[in-house]
Amino acid sequence: MTFHEKIRSAGVVGCGGAGFPAHVKASSKVEYVLANGAECEPLLHKDLEMLTREPDAVVRGVVQLMASTGAKKGIVGVKKKYEEKLAGVKSALAATDIELKLLGDYYPTGDEYILVYETTKRLIPPQGIPLDVGIVVNNVETLRNMYYASEGIPVTTKCISVAGAVREASTFTVPIGISFADVIAAAGGATVADYAVFVGGIMMGKLSSDMSLPITKTCAGLVVLPVEHRLIQRKSLPEQSMHRIGKSACDQCSYCTEFCPRYLLGYDVQPHKVMRSLSFTATGEDVWNQWAQLCCSCGLCTLYACPEDLYPKEACDKSKADLKSKGMKWDGNREVKPHPIYDGRHVPLKHLVGKLGVKEYDVPAHYREKEFSPKKVRIPLSQHIGTAAIPIVRLRSEVKAGDIIGEIPDGKLGSRIHSSIGGVVTAITDEIVIEQK
């Protein structure tokens, strides 16, 4: 079995958030393999903990992926501020030709376009992917999972940080499908009675108040905040209200554009122009919506740059959806050249943390060894980009941890799903529920 076949069999997907099936990347041919350990979501530290705890597994994953793709160069990108914690990584790299690239502590260093430029000085073409410039990028946890896949170990666990208003901010390895409630309890529980969580991070994650929801292969962590926190209140506002406020209040200051990481890198993203679309008829919208097409939805414009606390990121999301529904393709300037002030307008993470109002929660989330034995797990059949897996188990059937319970549909992009615990299948819908006997 080839390396990419082992990855496919093990159900490895991108752990950085998108969940792209990793076997597809492993079967490509490139010049560089880039390990993304930049981790720039405020308060989350699971990639750092992964690098300090399992550096050999991560580096072996890079080496194997380089062999699979024919890459001649490998790079591990990590923030310079963590250099003193990377002795294990440096030791693991010593016997290889893989380079450790130290990065600035700004947001969003982990964006693929920015990471590729900072480590190789190559610029991905507009609406392109790293493969277009001969590069494959994977999160460090994904690479660790690739190595385990080569050893026949499927993906049944997820490394996550639990941060914010909890008694002990922590990083754990948990069974996939365990509930938010269980992992928050493992962090000592919430320090407030009424709270909600940002799933995957404050900047790019989703807000949830349902603590019965499961941890998936793509979840980087949970940030717990009091319901009265400004970020919870802002995120809870209905989208129509966000757009209505923007329509009436945006004064076209252009700060959202001036701080946009993609704009500074040379891509034609101009959120302040997208805000104009909120004031026009359907015909006029198309004129301004095009400026959103290359937006990466990092949220910096909404949560940091706008002096009026408006929602340019959400306006960009709306614009992209509108253009997609109309089948309109991006047809803008393809020449990319970094802005002259690119290096001088980065947003330091500590400044972002202060602006977000979460400085009191900005503490290390060290890894804690803990045995998790949930009585029930809910394992979604879609935890990845592509088509949902097809269940291959029946109600009341018994499964063991590591058993395949969801298969990739024939000819479709997807990922296998495995049971994370031993037990009995008690429900099959868009997820498979397994309960201990």
C-alpha cells in the first residue's frame, strides 16, 4: 500500500480547519512540503503543544510526504517567540534537510497565502492554491496523523485547546465525537454560569451555545466566554442586522481594506468597497461584490480594523455567496505584488488580543495527559471538504475503537470515518452515535 493509500485508509484530513482529504495532497507532485505550525488564533495553542510533545512524529510525517510528492525541500513554519520551546523539533530536524522557518507573531500568519510567501517568497495566484506554485501545505497535526497512518493507525482522536473562561486552560487529546461539555469539564469547567463557545477560534470559528455538539477532526479548540462578553454579543447579532447597520453607518474610511492581510500581500480585496454593495440594488451589488472574491474571511476587518465596529467580513461573506449563487466567476487583476508597507502593517497578536477584550484569558494552555472515556460519542459523517461518508454499520451493531464506520463514496472526494470508542451503534443519521455497553 502506498503512502497516500495509507493516508486515505486512515481517514486523515486537514486539521487546520478546512478538512481537505489529505490523501489527495499526498498524491500530488511538488517542490516544497510546508508544515504549518504558525497557529495564530488567539488563545489556542494545540499546534505548539503538538510540536513540543511529538516533534519526531511531525517531522517523520514531513519526510514521508516529501518522498510521496517528490518534494526536494521541506519547511516547518513556527513563530519565533516559541523558539526556546522547539528543542525537540530542532533535534528531530537535525538528521534531515528540512528547514525550520521562524515567523512573526502577527495575525494571520497561518493563512496559507501569507505562510507560503513568508517561507518561500512565492505568491499563490488569485483564487489559486499552494499547489499552483509547487507547494503542499499541511498543518503539523495533519502531518503527525500522516505518520501514524503509515503505521496503520487511523484518525480517532483530536488534539484541541480549551481556553477562555475555564478554570484551567488546557490542551488535550480527545476521542472524536466527544461532547463540548465533556472537554470543558476536563478543563475544570467554566468559571461563569452562562457562557457560549467559539468553536475553532474567536476569529474564524463558529459560535455555539449547544454543549452537546461533538468535537470533529477539524476542531482546533473551544474558547469559552461569558454570554455578556462583547464578542458573544456581536457574533450573536442576526446577519440582516449586521448588514443593516453597515448600510447606514459605513463612512468609507477604508481602514478595513488598509489592514486586510490579503490586500497588503497584493491581492485585490477591498472590503470598504464591498460595504457599498449593502446600499445598492441587485444590479449594483455585482459591481461591488467582486472586491470580496479573494477574501480569506480572517475577520481582522470586523474585529480589529473597523473604528465603528461594523461587519465588513460578514459583508464579504454575503458578497461571495451572492456571486456564487449567480455563477459569476472572479475576473480581476491577476498581477500580485506586495504592498510597499506590507511588513509595517502587520497586526501583532498581543494587540489583537487586547482589542478583542480577552487579555485576561491569554494564558498558556499546556498539554494535560488525561484518559477520556465518554459514555457516548456523536461522530458526523461529514468532517471534511467533499461528500459525506456512507455509513457501513447497522443499528445495534457492536464496534471497536478504530473500526471503519463510514466509507468514501465511489468516485467522490471524501474521507473515511472511524469509531473513536468501543460500543454499540444507537443512531445513524448524518452522524453515527456510539454508546458504551
